[in-house]
Amino acid sequence: MAVFGPPGPAISRSAIVHDPFDEEAFQQILPKATGLRLLLNESELPLANELAFDLFCSFYKYFVKLRSPAEIAPEAQGNRDLLGRALDLREHEKLRGFTKLKPAETALATELVLDALLQEIARRPQTPEASTEPQEPSDSSSESARGVTTERLREVLKDAREDLQSVTELVAAWSAGAGQETRLPSELKLRLMRDIVRNPRLRMIARLFGRYRRLGLRERTLPAMRASQEVVDFVQGGDVARALAGELSSFAMEEREDLFYSKVVTRSLLIYELWRREEEPRAVYLCIDNSGSMAGEKEVWAKASALALAHLALAEDRPVEVVLFGDAADPLRVVSMRPADDPSTRLEKLLDVASYFLGGGTDFVKPLSHVLEAIEAEHHTGNDLLFVSDGLCPIPDEFIRRFHDAKARYDLRVTSVLIGEEPFALSEISDTVHRLDEALEAGEALAAHFASAFLERGHESGRAVRPLRPGRGTPLLFDHFLPGPDEP
């Protein structure tokens, strides 16, 4: 019998309107997303693959549109209800800020959200009728998806956004230099991000690193705080950024614009001549205690602060060496970072520092001896050392004399941070000692000092300083990293 009128809507098991390009993006990233693929293979929930694809599309697509209920198969109505509520949440839109048109980030977000949703659905009790009717498994799956509360869905999306934000910021910061675009293979990028997110310790380090790095970047936008160059004369050249106001006025006048361009080409603009305070970047050494007593929040804080400081130092073309130490019998883990390192090397060194932990006792002489040997081998004048520990260790008088001699010869400036202990031995060799309580209550303020280490001057050496509330008038932890007003 003939049926007249327009055809009815096509029935789909996918709740999100998609096209072949979306399917291709999902199929291309799925083999590289080991965690997501394993999650789908082990899931016993019907329509788990359809739910994963819907989540992927909702995070990846530039414009997201939900299918009408008439276009959805009955067994997939629960997925549509879940996706519909997710699209109405601000947390979903915030998460899309890190995943939109980015396959690797979208795959990780899909894995995190899907894993949490599957665990939530698995906790729901199954109805007894599910084992008697052939259609009930799908219907039960649909009802289970509906049973995920909106509040729980909001929490899942928020947690995924926080994890993704921290890990993408960490990977982006360490996989490219200043002014460079991050370009990593999708498989490598996804594996690195997943390793960080799935490790609680690395995830917390990544979160704190991002926070401390943003503090530093915010301070670096204050040009008055960075007096690393001084105007000493006027010369001719072609650098428009240093041109005098009188020369720039020619550019604003139509009749003199050609004259301005000709001066740029012939390098005859009158520009400021700048003199750098330090022609050679100062090397940075970061000694971080890895003894057993540092395990937990203290280790996370120390490494996050050190990595934020290392990132700022590398951006200033300063070489960095991280020394992770424990007892005298334990080997030192030395990670050398250079501004010229390629992205994959940078990330490998970052993970090496973040994931390595010794345990055991504490010895100060071994890491300090290594720093002296490295400085003497490099013959580098102008060095800065940060020493972080929560332990007590005697330092022989003979070594203290040798250390003071090296400090004077190689312009070594030492800042120490003691967590929960009195700075007895370290005060003998340090320019500045900061104490931090066991609960790390002032950790945020002290990390702010780290993050803006290279931005202020006015350091007064030879006195112990307790962490203060950071501000424009607060002396920073590494004030001595820049020379004082009377120093050459």
C-alpha cells in the first residue's frame, strides 16, 4: 500500500547531530587513545560506544546540536536525556574551551567523563525484570543513564575540566619555547596528558604548577617591575620598538609616512640604545629534598614551585639544573634543562623531575658538593641556588669554608626553604632562609615569591625572612637574583 507525504525522520542511536568528518576524527584518534579504547572494551553497558561517540562530538564539534526525541531509537533515549542535560550546564561549555576542534584533548576529556559516568551507572541497582525480558537490558541501560543526577553530572564535568586545564597548560608550557607553537604528535601528546591525569601526585603537581606559573606571567606584565635594561644613549637603527617618539610621529602624518618607511629600510631611525644589566644569563640550580619525610603535600609543593621557577628561568634563556637528593648513600637525580631543548626532550625532563622520588634519609653535603663541582666545571660566573628541605643535617666546617670561597669566586647566591625545621646548618651558607610550617599554610604566598622571582630587586642579604602576603611592596624570595641598584 502506497504511503504519501514526506518521509519520517531517520532513527539514530546517536544523540548528537554529526557528519562523516566527525566520525573520521573519532576513528582516527581512538587507536591512539589507549585509555578510552580499553574503557570501551571492558564496559558491559549496552550503547557504551554510542555514548562515547556522543560525548566526543559534544566536546569536539564547533556547533553542537541535539537530535529531537523522534529521531532517537528507544534504547538510546537515556543517552539523549543525559547529553541534553550536559549541554545545558556551564561546566560543559567551560570544558569545551579546552577541547573544541582538538582531537587529543577531546579524547582525554571523553575518557575522563565516560569513566566517571560508567562508574555512576554501575552503582545503580538493576531491576529484577532486566533478566526476563529480551528488550530490558537496553531499556535498563537507558534508564540508568537517566538516573545520573544533574548535580553528579555537573561534578563530573567540573572535575574533567580542572584536570584537563592543568595538564594542557603543563604540556603546552613545557613543549614549546617563548613565542613558539606547540606541535606534538597526537599519540605522544595524549599519552603524556593521560599519564599525568591518571597519577594523583603528577595531577596535583600539574595543578599547582599552572597556578604558580600564572602568578609569574601576571607579574611579568608589569614593565616597571623589570628593570633589566637601561637607556644609555641615542643611536641610529631600524628597530621600531625602540624608536623615539619624534620618529614615530612621522608615521602618523600622511605626508611624512614615506620618510618614516625609508628610515626603517635604511636603518637611520633615531632609537634608544639599551644596556643590559647582565649580558650572560645566570645559571639556576634547584636542589629538592626527596627524603621519605617529604612524601605527600610537601613534595608536591616543592616540585610544583621548582618547575614553575624553572619554566620562568628557561624563558629568560637561563640554564637550569634540578638536583633531587636524599641520603648520602642515595644516588642524585640530576636533570639538566636548556632553553634550546626540543619539545619532546623538555617534556621527558619535566616528567622525570615530577615522577622521581627516593625516600630514605637526608644529606645536604652531597647535593651542595655536586652544585659546586658543576659550577667549577662550567666556569660560569653568576649562579643562583634554591635549596628546599624539611630535614636537619650537619655541614662540616671545612665544607662551609669551601662553599663560601666558591660563592665569592663564582657569584653564587643561595636561597633556602626549610619546612618545619630551624635553619641551623643552612643559615651558615645561605643568603636568605625562609621557613615554612609543616601544614604549608603559607605555601601559596611563598610560591608567589618563586613565580615572580626575576621581577623585583631590593634584596637584603644575610637575614631570615618569613613568607609574607605577596604584593607590589613585598620583598620577593629571589630578589637577589637581580643585582641591586649599586651593582654593575
